[in-house]
Amino acid sequence: MALDDTMRSLREFDINSLDFDNVGSWPLPIKLLIWVVLLLGVLAAGYYYHIEDLQLQLAKIEAEEVKLKKDFEEKAFQAANLDAYRQQMVEMEESFGALVSQLPSDTEVPGLLEDITNKGLLNGLEISSIDLQQESAKEFYVELPIAITATGSYHDLGAFISGMAGLPRIVTLHDFNITASGDNANHLNMSIIAKTYRYKDGDA
């Protein structure tokens, strides 16, 4: 009977006759519908104001997890290759020491000038002048230009240049200028800038 009464009340129900001041008199199915709508509204609000915030936090934590995993992999790789890195460091220090040993100190510059003079004489050149120029300080080293003028044949000049490359100290050659003296091809004048370098210590 209760079901019949409910169905009859629904058929007789007019939505325009709803009295919000007397909700208790509404048919039970209408009350249930209102409750379901309210429950869905509360759940939806809870999702957007709570669950969505949790999902944003989760996404942030997951991104951080990916970054931490990447950092861990990089550090694990470095740790696995630590011995190789140490060996490379030793080799680099040895190479650096070998290069620094090729850079003349202030006290070795006169010996270097003597070596240049001897190279010229051994190759049949007439050394006109060897002049030290103003030093130029760079970030890690000091550059010392040396202006050289010499006279000789084409082959003698070439042998001198080649001999400069074989010096035990680092010397680079710049600004070649070769001119002939009259019609004599075996009497050429050469001016050149030789640059040598020394390690820049804390006092340089």
C-alpha cells in the first residue's frame, strides 16, 4: 500500500506547488532526489577544493621524484667512475706541469735569447737585432714578444724558422716580413716577432 500511495502522490504532485517553508510535506521521492543532488554537489565541491589540490601536490612530488632520480643516476655514474676521474686528474696535472716547464721564467729569458741567436748563426744568418718588447699579461700567462731582424738566403731563413719550432721552450712566430736587398736573392732581409710565454703566478 505504501508504494501505491507513493506512486499516487507522485502522479498528483505539482512542482509548482512546492512549498520551501514546508519541506517536510514533500513526497519522499522528491526529498530523495534533492538529497542526491545535494550529495553530488558536496562531492563535486570536495573534489575541486580538496582532491584537485592533492592531485596538484602529487604531480609536483612526481616531478621532483623524476629530478631526484636523474640526480641520483648522475651521482651514481660519477661515483662508479671516480677512479677514472682521479686518474684523469693525475694525467692532467702531469700534462699541465709539462707545459709549464716549457714556459721560461724571467731568469731563463737570456738563455732563450742566446738559443735564438745560435739558431740563426747555425743556419748561416746574420742577426741584426734581437729586441725584447713590452710584456703583455693575459689571464693565465704573460706574453713576451721578441723582435728579430736577420739577413740570409731564402733557404737559410726557412731553416732558421724550422729550428725555432724545435726549441725546448714554447715560442710562436708572428708578423713575417721578408724583403730583398737589390737583385741578390741570396741576401734577404727578414723581420719577425717571436713570442714566448711564462706562467702567470700570483705576483705577475
